[in-house]
Amino acid sequence: MKNITLPSPHKILRIVHETKAEYTFRVKCDDAVNHGQFYVLSIPKIGEAPISVSAQGEGYVEFTIRKVGKLTDGIFGMEEGDTLFMRGPYGNAFPVEDFKKKPLVVIAGGTGMAPVRSMLQYFYAHPEEAGEVYLIVGFKDRDAVLFEEDLARFREKFHTVYCLDNMEAEGFSKGFVTGYVKEVPFGTFEDYNVVIVGPPAMINFTAKECVKNGVTEDKIWVSFERKMSCSVGKCGHCRINETYVCLEGPVFNYTKAKELLD
Amino acid sequence: MRVSYGISTEKMNGLLEELGKTYRICGPRRVGKYIRYGDIQSVEELVYQEKSHFSPKEVFYPIVQTLLYFSENQVRESEMEDEREVILFLRPCDINGIRRLDTLFLRNGGKADNFYQRRREKVKFFLLECAESFETCFCVSMGSNRTDDYEAAFRFGEEGVKAQIHGESALCGRLEGFLAGEKECAFAPEFVTENKKTVAAPDIGHRSLLPGIHDLPMWREFDDHCIGCGGCNTVCITCSCFDTTDVIYHETSRDGERRRAWSSCMLDSYSTMAGGHNVRAKAGDRMRFKVMHKIYDFKVRFGEEHMCVGCGRCDMRCPKEIHFSETVDRLAHEVERLKRGEESL
């Protein structure tokens, strides 16, 4: 009987310092991963944590990890060539097939960019499958900006708004993502989808702002982040009502997500 | 096979000795000031006259267990330290409670938890008849006062032991082999049909009531009252949550082990994410989370039965004398008010 929580070793191929507090780890892996899924990574000296796949390619997956206190610190001492234990992929994914050839609005806050990055890269690389893509991304300040190269490339093919909470900078306007929702021409779309990923409050306010701008709730998709110790429906931490985020999520349609009251 | 015998306590001790050669035998016994489940060798050790403070789950779901060992490049699953089958003396509410643990660990997500399964599949139930309902029990309200799931049932008393063999398993066969020739009797275990405490789970009906329940003012009363010790979860037969932690043997190496330990949804750290954000920051939020799981959410998910079996141990354990049972009753009243569109009390 296969043990469902036994991790396997994977070589770290490359480490990119996105910011002072966020590194992207490229890990050797041949799994077929759907956009929005996550793995449980073994963080040396600490334990396991669920981490979204922030990119994928031939023979690798990437994880972007934020240094937030002791939980993830252990991984920041690792080097290229080191071995990382992980298991997955887990969770459901964004319904990307349904997103094809339709307007897609992606609104991300901070590290919320990680779970949508691989999908955005896919549509960037396959413009024939994409509809118009509207990307609104907010960061706290200039130092918190992630995936600079991607953001620059995405400007070429997507309608982009990049903003910073409290400051203006070259290429970034000042303000929260919610302030730019009204600039999306929802009224001109026939069928479309909206993806919102970020901290719980950001998801909540942004979804409400979308609805205020005429978006129907079932067009909105969100991705939840919750504490998990197993990601296979046993440890209990990620449960909300009768729903397990690890099993039924992390991606939810907003008609379901709005009912999930922690 | 369903045959009953009346035997002496000495004969019962002989049976335990005989079974103890191949089985690990566990039951409620006194450990310091608590009655907890663990290894027993004789009837004298078995505390059958009182309710245990802890549930039997620790026999097959240890408080702390090592899941796996890892080094720089390898990971190895831990081995079972004890391969024997386990005979467990326990009461009807706990047998019903273990079915709920099985639901979660073996069925939720469609795959079995290997670390739970490998211990659980070794456990055989010996029913301990409840002569009467104990203080704080409300098993009848939760429908968990009866069970049919046991290999044998026992009634202990000053005058000896009554035993019923109940099934066709190899263990039942061994019991029959040992007891054959003893005085047969008409014993069948009786089940409690009335508790002093009755509890009515709220009839929530439609999901549209859930936001109102979420925001009820009654939960705020627990914010200062509940100290978040998690004692209620620890003694509960149906609480199953756990944390995992990696322990490294030496600061300079990568060798270590992964451990699983019981967790508690009443602890402040239970829902706190790596960044420090806690989705249920107040004790009252956590009380709501626990209560709703026990008498609503679990049944919505699995469709069969409420999670709570009414063993009442949480009510015995709480150092702040918070009564789960009364909280459920109060919630049921509040739910009726919500349905009528009235303000909460």
C-alpha cells in the first residue's frame, strides 16, 4: 500500500532571489502539474508547508517562498544541488480549458502572483489559445515586487496595471488593486473569467468590487491559502465548514468561496 | 456465534493471561489521578465502575508518533514498534466514536492515512457494558448509546464476570475454546437508554442560516472565558486533528525524523499561517468552529451521523467549566430564533 504522505527527494536546480524576502526555487520534477496546484515541501529543521507551483517547464517546477518568520527560514539556507523533499501535486486547479479564447481578468496581490504565474506564462507562450488578458497586480512597495522579468514581458501581450500600496514608481501606479477594477471593460465582454488571488481580505474586497462593476459571481475564481499539516484531508487545519481546502480547493468558484466562513 | 458464560474473576484473569500471550490487552486503568487507556493484565486493573477521563483513541492513535526518518537524500517510513493485535475494552459511545475516526482517517479524501490504518486494523473491540449512565454523559441524545460492533461483551461486578462471545472471528473462536465447559447463561449486554443530560442538536436545515450562526453574539462570551488549552479536544474520542514537526538530531546534519502529534482547534496556533495571519483569532471563533463541526459540519460532509457521540468527557475536563453540551443546547435555541427572524438573546 502506497504511503500517501511519504515525500520524495528532488534536486534544486536554480535559486532566484526575487526580493530580499522571497526566493524562487526551481526543482527537478517530471510531474504533470495543472495551473494552480501545490506541493507540500519539507522545510529543513521545521517541517512541511504547502507551497503553490509558481512556474513549470520541461523537467522542473518552481516554488516561490516568502521568508515569514521561522516556518520557512530553513529553506533559505539551501543551495543549488541540494535535495528538497516534497510530495504532490495536490489540490484542484484553475479551469484553464474554460479560460481559453475568452477575456481573462487576473487580479493578484503580492505573493498571490505565485499561484497564477504559471497560467499567465502559458497564455503568454500560447497567444493562439488566449483571449484578451487583463492583469492587475499590486505589491506593498517597490522592494516587494516579484517576477520582474515576467511582469515586463506580460506588458507586451496583456493589458496590465501594476500598482504599489503607498508609493509610485516607474511602471507602477499608486493604489490598491481594487481601485483599478473599474478600468476593465467588463461591459464589452460576452463570456469571460476573473481570477483573484491574494490575502483573504484582498480577495474579499476585490470580489465585491468586481460584482459592483457588473461581474456575475460565477465568473470569479479565487485561490485560498490556509494552514495545512497533511494536504490529504486528515490533519484538519484547512477545514472551513464541511469543506477541506486541500481536497476541494485551493481554487474555488466565488459562489462557493463566499460561503466559506472561517 | 452468540454464547454467554458466567465466570469467576479468577477465570477472567486466566483468560486475560492466556490472550495476553499473543495480544496486547488495553482498557481503562488508573494512571496517577487520571483514568486513561493502556495495557492491563488483570480485572483488578480495569476501572469499569467510573468513566475514564481520556478516550481510548491513544491506544491506536498515539499522542505523538514518529512517521518517518530522513537523512540528506533519503526518507524511510517508521516501523511499528509493536506488531501484536490489540484487544481493547471500551464502551458503546467510544466504539461509535472510533467509527467517526475511521471515517476521517480512512475515507476522507478517498485515500487511507497509512499511519492510522496500520494501527487501527489491529484493534479488536471488547465491549464494556455501562451499568448506568455517568455524570455528563449524553450518548442517548447523540444515538451512540448502542453498538453491535464488538467481538465480545463483558459485565464486571463483585460477584464475577458475565461474558458474551459475539461473532465468528478467530478471536471469538479462542474465547470459545477457553470458556467452553464454563456455566452458560443468558447474558446479553444492556445499553443505557436514558442520561441525566439530554442535548438537542440544532435543526439548521438550510445553509442560508450559516452566516447568522457565524455572527451570533453568544460566541463572543467565550473570547475571555475560554483559555484555549485544548483539553476538550485532547479527551474527545472523535477529535482527530494533528500537527507534524520535523526534529533534527544535530544542528550540523540533515538527519532527523518527522513526528505527528495531536493538535487542537482551540489552540491559538491551530489556524495561524506562516505569515502570522490567524483566520480564527478569538477563542469564541474557535469555539464556534469546534461546536459546528461536532453537530453540523461533519454530518453535512459524510451524510451519516453527527461527529459528537455524547461521551461528555469535554464537560468533565474543562478547567473553566465551559459545557459543550449546554453550548449546543443554547445554539439550538439561537437557531430557532434565527429561523423566526428574532434577535438573539
